[in-house]
Amino acid sequence: MMDASRITLLSHARPDGDAYGSSLGLGLVLKQLGKDVQIYNEDGLLEMYQFLPASELIQPTPAASPTGLIVSLDTSTQERLGKKFLSWKRSVDINLDHHGSNTLYAEENIILPELPATAAAVIQLIQANHWPLPAAAASNLFVGLSTDTGSFRYRGTTAETFRQAAYLVESGADSAELSKNCYQSMSPARFALLRLAFQSIETELEGKLSHYTLTPEMFQISGAKPEDTEGIVETSLNVSSTQIGALFEIKADQALKVSLRSKGSINVSTIAQKFGGGGHPGAAGINFPDKATQNKQAVLEQLRKALLA
Ligand SMILES: [Mn+2]
């Protein structure tokens, strides 16, 4: 990565705090090293992440393929980089990720499933190379580390994670301010969607399984955006009995987006992979192009089976 002068950083569509945080964190460090850096995402910059320092560097993926080195971050499959990227007909040079389900689609694949965030992999890279870490980069990496660990709560958060967090704070990341922007800055529309989502909750198997179903009407009524579903499924795990939480998002064209979370011993990534999805043992997702109702039932069947096993 040190040799290339022009570097393009990509992350997955429907980006989250780790996709943006790891790309911006690495991008700002490379820029300071004198590199010509482009940071692209299929969805551009979502409004809720405008607070990230230097967030304006995130541009929607252009139609034309750039020259130079292409690096993907936090992205388990090539398809998740989005349609624009696929139209470039170019392969990724370096694939830096922490999803165990990563399909190793690049020339060089650096997959670290033991790390709780791609931001953690970027921090290792920065430290190993003794690259200077500007405060703006540290702040972005803090957001990646904090959001993917559920504020340092999930399994996978280790002593090293806290050491990395300390390093970021020492480098200028304001943890309280960033956390407020991540967790206490919900838009009224998102809050309205949350209210409707809670009304849709169904629990099964003595509360071990808890699932939400979102419909296009709920987005209409609340005025929420597609990205406003982030964090909803996690709230089901706040109930003591819940072992698996699921969020089913039914689209107008009957496509179905499924988010799965587990706080027990059940690996939801294995279940997602049965349907062509993937993720981590505690957090995984599936995208079905059609047959929303049927596919929802099929996933629920697998979740019940896992809980009864
Ligand atoms: Mn991640």
C-alpha cells in the first residue's frame, strides 16, 4: 500500500459506522502520507454520518473506473460493494475485512475475523507501519470500533480493543462527543419508525426468539429512510430471555432484507449462509430478491430449529 501513489478505498453499500469509519480513518492517514486518495461508497454519505470528521471526502461511487490501487474495507462479498463498482469490471487489489464469511474476492485478502471491527484492522496496520495518526482519523476509527462492538459490549471486545480505544482517545478522538453523535442523535423520523417497529414485535419459544417486521407503509407513515433501521434489531436483545433477534424488512417489490442478532451460543452467520447471506456469529444478514413472506417463514423455521436443538 506504501508503493501506490493513487489509492481508491471502497466499502459496502448500506454503510454502517465501521464501513465509513475504517475508510475515512485509513484514507486520512494515507492522505497525510502524500497519497492521492479517493473514498467511495455506493450510497455516498448518509445524513446520519455527516458528523464524521472529513466526511465530505466520501463520494458516491462514480461510473468510471479509477486508476491505481483498489482497496475494499469491511465488505464480505464483491457484490456488496455495489452496482457501480461491479460495472467497472475490475478486481479489488486488497480486501481488508473482519467478516469470517468473506469470500476472498481480491488479489490479496487480509481477513481478521478475530477482530471486532475493520477499524481495528486499520489501527493494527497504522501501528505496524508507524504511520502518524491525525485526530480526525482517530475519531473516525473510534466510531468504527465503537459501533461494531456495540459500545464495547459485544463478545469479540478484548483487552486489545480497549488498548486500541485508548490509543485513539490519546490521538484526539473525543469519545463522549462521538458517542453522543452515534447513539443520541436520532432523527424524529427514525424515532417514529422505532415506535412502529416495536409495535410489530412477535416473540416465540418463551421469549427466546424475538422478531420485528417492517413494511413500506411504516416508512411512509414515519418518514424514515432505509438507513434508519440501523440499531433496531439490537434492542430485542435487551430483553433477558431473548437469544436471537430478527428484523424482517419487506420492500414494496416483495424483496426481503433480514438482520439477525444472537447474544447466546447460536451462530446466526451459519444460518444466514444457508440462504446466501453472511456476517459474524453474533450479527448476520440476508437479502432476498423476492417472495418476502415465504422467505421470512423459511428463515423463522431455521431460527426455531436452532433454538430447539
Ligand atoms: Mn464491520
